[in-house]
Amino acid sequence: MRKRRTFTSEFKAKVVMQNITGERSASEICREHRLSPVLFSRWKSEFIA
């Protein structure tokens, strides 16, 4: 069984900002960091709220 990965608030903010500023697309970020697109969109929603 795999161990669940944990991400710091700083990491989440960094990757979300890369997307918001137009630096990188959500799909590029998810592919590079092996993130689920659903997880990334949740982080983005929480960051904006």
C-alpha cells in the first residue's frame, strides 16, 4: 500500500500562483508534480476563497 503524500501550504500556493499568473497551465503543473487535476482545482478554489 502506498504512503499518502502530503504537501505544504507553501508548495500549494506556489503551484497555484504559477497557474493564476499564466506562467503554466494546470495540466502542465499536474503532469510535472504527478497531481490529480481534481486535487489541483480544489487547491486553486481554496486559494482564491
